[in-house]
Amino acid sequence: MSEYEDDGGISVEAGREHSPDGQPGAQHGGSPGETALRAEPDGIAGAPKETPVGARRKDRRGDRLRDGSGVSDVADTLGELAMSNGTQENNMPLGLDVGTSRIVVARSTDRAHESQYESQLNAFITLPYSKLAASLLEREGVFHEVYGDELVVTGNDAQRFAEVFHVETRRPMQRGVLNPKEPHSLRVLRGIITRLAGKAGGQNRKVFFSIPSPVGEDESAISYHEASITQILADLGFEGHPIREGLAVVFGEMSSSNFTGIGISCGSGLCNICLAVLSVPVFNFAIPKAGDFIDSQAAAVTGELATRMRVMKEMNFAVNGLGGDRVQNALTVYYDDVIHTLANSLRTTISSTQRLPKLDQSIPIVLSGGTALPKGFLKRFTTALRADDFPIKISEVRVAADPLNSTARGALMAALC
Ligand SMILES: Nc1ncnc2c1ncn2[C@@H]1O[C@H](COP(=O)(O)OP(=O)(O)OP(=O)(O)O)[C@@H](O)[C@H]1O
Ligand SMILES: [Mg+2]
């Protein structure tokens, strides 16, 4: 499904619409002679230290996926790198997407074009401690820890237990950074990162991890968040390097345009946006409307729980206008709000950017993240972009082949460059 139009302000080739179940679809090819540049590492150390926690279960229920992003020189390089380091797998860099809703680790495998992903929900629930409950959890292989008189079940298991006990999961992060209202935030985050990344097992093993961009000018919460993750990684023996989430999407999805284009991650707490030219970021920013906003607003107007809205949205929702039941309509209204805010803020930011690099060619926009999954998202976003003049020429707008893993993939790419 591809169209090309030129209606003055914006010329857009709308790419493939993504299937609602998040399965990879269309692929994009790479071009020879692409240049992989190094991401700017600017890690901060010195966060408060907490006792490291360990995963109790040994099995890693990872989702091993084949990247559907086509052939590229960078992927070739990565594959060769992976192969030459096959015997030193323990020292290979990692990509880590520290998301408000999910944490994803990306590893390169020993074959070209393949990455391996593993994810955990960035959530937890607490249960009152008892010896019996603790031993039952242990026996069932449930990922948990004991904090004083509480049993804390984290990651994917938290969702399962929340359903069993009819409670809401708690979240260590909010709007892309550590949740200031959650006393367990750092401990839980440390537990999940430890479980996914493991111990470095070698010197100077690099991890590029995603950080959000500021909403407006305030970077202070991001500095603390970034320092905290750097410290967690340092305690595991890793050398942590932050990468803005939008830039990670550029790294993960735009090898075919020499890492030039607009990468967008529509996540849970934020939509992160980056315009990069030859891998160098021109601007990064975020808007505070994404999946959580849709859930909470739709819940407020329907009298339902936000968690229920989330389940309905993830099950079979398509953004295709009003006319469904009241829940579908509420989700549609707030999805449209996100889409229009995103398109308008992108337009305004480009227009107000001074010394915008001279772009000889039109550039692509790639949408990723869980909020970009529903059918209709791409079409609505493309329509919103076309609604007014757009300051730069766009070659295509497409949804990433594997939207839930784009950020981790890009972080890994950056780490391997
Ligand atoms: N199939 C789906 N349809 C609609 N929404 C979905 C689907 N799957 C996941 N989501 C939504 O995507 C969001 C999570 O996406 P993602 O994992 O990209 O976010 P994140 O990286 O954790 O958050 P952020 O980047 O904002 O910190 C949630 O709001 C979730 O409800
Ligand atoms: Mg994200």
C-alpha cells in the first residue's frame, strides 16, 4: 500500500500500514556506501546506590525475532562484527530501551541481520509477605523480591498477578523518567535491568540505553533518571551511554537513508521525536501525550479503569473515526488528539529551528513504538501532516517493521558503531 502525492506543502509517500498485532510487515532495503557515525555518548555517573537485586528465575523467556528491516551495509557490518566476536559473546555491546511501559534489551547474534530481543513489563505489584507465599512464588519461578514485609512481583509476572488479584500494577516510571511518586521505582528498575542485561562479564562492555527528550526546556528530571540508570549499569559492570529515544529510532530504522530523517517513537509516556542528518541530531523533543494519556483520558470520560482501556486498545482497536461503541469512540478521540499534537508540534519545531541544515533531498519519517501499532494510525498521521504546509519535503512516512523493538535495535546499532 503505497501512494505518492505532491500537494504543495508536503510530498509524502505513505508506507505500509502496520498490522495491529505488531507483526513485521514491509521491509526497507539498505543502500551501499552508507556511513555509520558514532552516537554522542554523554553518560553521567554518580546516582545514589541501592542494593542490586537478582533475577530468581534462570530461564529467559525472550522473543527471538528476525529483523524485518532488510539488507544494509550497516547490518552487514554488525553481522561481521558479531561473527568475529562470536567467541566473546559476553563482551558484545547491548542496546537497552528503558521505556515507561516496557524495558527491552537487544543483543546481536552471530548471524548477519539478526538481533535478539527480550522484554519485560516495567511494572510491579506488592503482596503482603508470608513465608508460605514467598516459597510458592519461588517454586512457581515467579520473578519477585522481598522488601521488608512486602513481596514484590515485577516485570511480566506483575501483569499476570495483577489480573489474579484484581489489583492495578504500579509503575516505576512516568512520562519517560523515574516516577517521583513511587518509592520502589529505583529498586524495581534495577531488578528488571539486572534480569534483562545480566552482569557485564568483561571490561568496558558498552550498553547504549534510551533516554527521553525533554518536554519543553526542563531537563532536570532526565538528568537524575539518566544518572540513575548509568549507575545501575555501572554496578553490573557495564559502561552505560545514553541515547535519545528519537535518535535511536533513526539509528534503528534509517540506515537506508544514511541515518537522515525523522524518527518518532510513540510510546506509553511520551512521543519522542528526532530529526537527524547523517546520524547527527538537529533537534530532539518530546510531547507528553502518548499511550498513557489515551488510556487515562478515555477512562475519565467513560468511567472505566485506565487498565481496561489499555487492554481494549491493545486488543483490536483501529483508528478509523467515530461510529463504534463509546469506548472505541473515546479511544479514537484521544488517539486523534495525540496524532494532531504530534503533527503540529513537528511542523512548529521545524519551522522555528534556526539554521536548519540544507536538505537537498526529501527525507523519510519513521513511526515506531506501541502506540503506532493500531491500524489506521499511519493514515491519520499522514493526513494530519498534509493538513497544512509542511516546512520540509518528506519522501515517505512509514511504520517501523518491528515497532516495539525499534528503540532497542537503534541503541544496539549505536553501541556497535
Ligand atoms: N497492539 C497495540 N495497540 C495499541 N497500543 C498498543 C499495542 N501494544 C502496545 N500498545 C501501547 O503502546 C504503549 C507502549 O509502547 P512502548 O513499549 O513503545 O512504550 P515505552 O517505550 O515503554 O514508553 P515510552 O517510550 O513513552 O517511555 C502502551 O501505551 C501500550 O498500551
Ligand atoms: Mg519507548
